Amino acid sequence: MLKKILFLLLFVMLLVACSNEDASTDETDDKDTTSETPSEPADPFGAYEETVTIAIGQEVDPSDTSLQDGDTPLDNQYTRHVKENLNIVVQHAFTASPSNYDQKVSLAIASNDLPDAMVVGPVELRQLVEADQIADLTEVYENYASPAIKEIIDSSSGVALENVTFDGKIMAIPNSQASADGVHNLWIRKDWLDKLGLEPPKTLDDLKEVARAFVEEDPDGNGQDDTIGLAGPDTSNKLYANFLESTNNLYGFDGIFSALHAYPGYWLEGEDGKPVYGSTLPETKEALSFLRNMYSEGLIDPEIGVREDSGESVISGNTGMFFGPFWMPYGPLTDAVKNNPDANWQSYALPLDANGEYTPHLSTTTTQFVVVRKDYEHPEAAMKILNNLLANESEFDPSIGGPGFYPLRLVYAPADEMEVTTVALREVLAGTKEPEDFYDMPAYKLLKSDVDHIHEVKLEPYDNTDIEYWDPQANLGQWTRAYSALVGTAPLVDTEINGVKSLIYSQTKTMEDRWVNLKKIEDETFLKIIMGTESLDAFDQFVEDWNSQGGEQITEEVADVVAK
């Protein structure tokens, strides 16, 4: 009996040992299998096997008539490219004009009814983070951002990622753009100057007299009193760029303010070394007085602030001057030249200050962000769409659809992209370098195409950029790009820029609640002063109200940020 019991015990022990060995072997096999067949690495450019749909909010400019016949904001060269390359179908959760886009975004946030992805500014980004409505994109950025995008973002010295990082998490994809976007040149109809025997206006007084001649001396020769000396901001734009929106302000008065060393909307270092808000300083009041006088004398567009699109007056040939960034050929100038091939729009780093220096305000490199709705199934799709644009931008033709139609478009460019492009084009045209000398510069995404095609659109003499020495119809898309460089950017290459930066380009805590109202008071007061419906002394009351309604506390917060 005892032998039987011992035998059974031994048998059970053997079974347990065999079972443990099998389990151990299975576990080892599992581990080996995992190490031999790792999961596929993320592919920033990989197409989905099954079609993915992304519903976005998109700004659609009704004045942009560049789409070719049959194309729409949802079916064009860009959306088709995204579908073919990535198998992503773009849909619209909402669209809005430039003047209404921010309002649509705010409504989506307030109702907690977000599209799958959209482009927002710094104010909306902070609201979305605090409302816990958007996805953490840390892993999306780390795994899916293309090397080229990471290189450009890294070139911002940490600024770009800092602007989207909250509690250690990347909550949006930031842009990083050319510094030229933040300088607002003076664009002038040089053919009007030549007809009237005038020179480009170096000083503010010169500017005033050129505007007067454009209004009073019939520069377009049609015998009608229908010309505008200097355009003003429409309902989609601002009197001047500001620290939260420091780039790409169209038809504002940025150049007039800066010539008087007035930088409204910017945070500056005061005489005591402490931060001050530029809109509250005496220099701003002086600039408002100058603009008020120009407006009262009929030298500025009488419809400022109510005109739907100031670009229309440029296209129609009624306007003689306006302030805007280097890329205005991508805006109204292409259509203006189509309508009148002799419209010789040239760009100048003017007017100068009392010392003969060019002193514009400068921008931050990061102003826009792509956010993704929390719980959207494919957050990496937004990143892939951005990768696709940067990698293939040279393939697109802006003459059959402007770049604003690309879904979720953010600008990615090295800070000196346009200056480098301008110099390269000049060297190729002068024969001192060959196009091939610029091929190995991948961060400058359009440079190869720029140098390869410049001879198609630029006629001799190559150092004269007047419109008669161009052939836009040879390649309208390439002309747009080249004209933006050799005309739009040239003043920034040829002029010493004594620019002024804002101390900060982001919000403080009190701004979250108070800034919208403070900015509204500022915009309304300044526009009324310029148009003469408020006295110039209304400025002093504005400063008092601004300080008492949160401005003082905000200034203290800015001082704390700057001190860190």
C-alpha cells in the first residue's frame, strides 16, 4: 500500500514538473517571438489600408477665385493629393470666411462640438486645453512628425514646442514660419509713381503727399474720381498686428505706427526697464493723430473697417498703396496683374523713421496650431496631412488653387527661407551660381523648383523687377513665387532691419478672462479716433479704462513672465 502511495506522489510530482517546464517554454517562446517580430515603426507618410475620414474646420476665403473650373474647397488638387497619397478623405465639419473663422471656432468650443481637427490661434488653444476637449499629441508628434518638420520646429530654439506644451504634454502641432511673414512692407503702384513723376515715399510726410497725388491727380487716367491713396484694413484684418497675431496682417497701418516708434499691440520695455503695453504709450497717440489727419483729408480708404475685402480695390486697380507681407502676389496681386498687365506693384521697406532707419515690429515664428478632437480615432492623420504638404509643396500649382485650400494648412519654413530664396535666385540669374548649387537644401522645400524655373518667368534685364520684365503667363504659379521673392522679399534683403520684438507672444492668466474685452475696447476706440467719430483725447480715457479693467494686473503678470 505504501509503495502505491509513494508511486502516485512521484507521478503527480512528475506531472507538475512537466507542466511547469511547458509553461516556461511557452513563455520563453512568446518572448522570443516578440523580439524577432517587433511591431512596424510609425510611417509619417504611410497610406492607410482602409480609407480614413477626417472632418475639419476650414477657413475658406470667398475672394480667392484661384480654383480651376470644376474644383471646390472640398475637391481640388490638395484634397485629391491627400486621398491619393494617404488614403484620407477630407470632409468639412464647418467652413468660414477669414472674418468669421475665429467666431466659428469659439462656437465649436463653447458647444463642445469640435471637428476632428482644425487650425486655431494661441487664445483658442489655451481654452481647448483648459476645457479638456483636445487630444494629447505627444506620441503622435514623436512618432509621426516627419524629420523635415521636426528639423524646422527644432530651429525655433524651442519656442514652437514650448507654445503647445501644457503640463509636459504636446497638445497641438505648431507651425514655424519665415520671419518675413512678420514684416509689413509698403506695396506701391510704381507705374502711378512714374506717371506722376514721384519717388517712393521715404518719410511719413512723403507718404502723405504720394497718397494725395494718387487721390487727386487721376493716376489711372480714367478721368474719374475713383482712386484710393492708401488702403485700410477690411473686416478680416486689423489696424496693426499684435503680440498674439504678429504675422500676415493685410492692409493695416503697421508701417505708419512703426515709423513713429509706436508699437501698439506689443509688449515693450519701458524707460524704467519694466514691461509696458505699446497701445498705451504716447507714440501710439501720435500715430493715431497722423492717421486721423490722413483720413480726414481723404487720403485713406473711406471704407476702412467696413469694407469686406480691401483686396478687391487692389484687383480692380483703384488702390495705389497698401501695407502687407512679402507674399502678396499669392493674394490680390496675381489677379491685379491679370486684369492689368501694366500694374507695376513694387515693394519697399518704407517709410523710415526720423533717423532714416527702417524700424518695423517683428513676429514670433509660431502663431498657429492644429488641434485634434479628443477621442478622434486617428489623431495621427492630421500629422500625416501636414507631412504631406511639406514634402510635396513644390508639386502644387497655386494658379489653379491657392495654398489656403490645403486642409489643415500650417506654414513650415526656416526663419530665413525667403531671404535665402531671394539671394539664390539673384545668383542664378546673374550666372554666378548654377541651380544645382542649391539642390542639397531640403529644409528650403521650394528652393529647387525656384531656381530650376526662374528663367521661365523672369525676362532680361534680370536686375530690373518692374512688371514689364516678367512673363507671368509662361508659368503663373512660378511667377507668383518668384515675384514674392525678388519683389516682395528683396527690401528685407537690401535694407538694414532695426526691428522691434514683443517681450512675450502668449497669454497670461488674467488675459484669459479679460483680454477679449480689453482688445475690443482698444480696436473700437482707435478706429473711431482715426475716423474722427471720437476726439484724439479719447486715447487718454482708453488708457485709464485699460488699466482699471485688468491692464494693470496683466502688466504685473507680464513682468513676472519676463523675469523668469
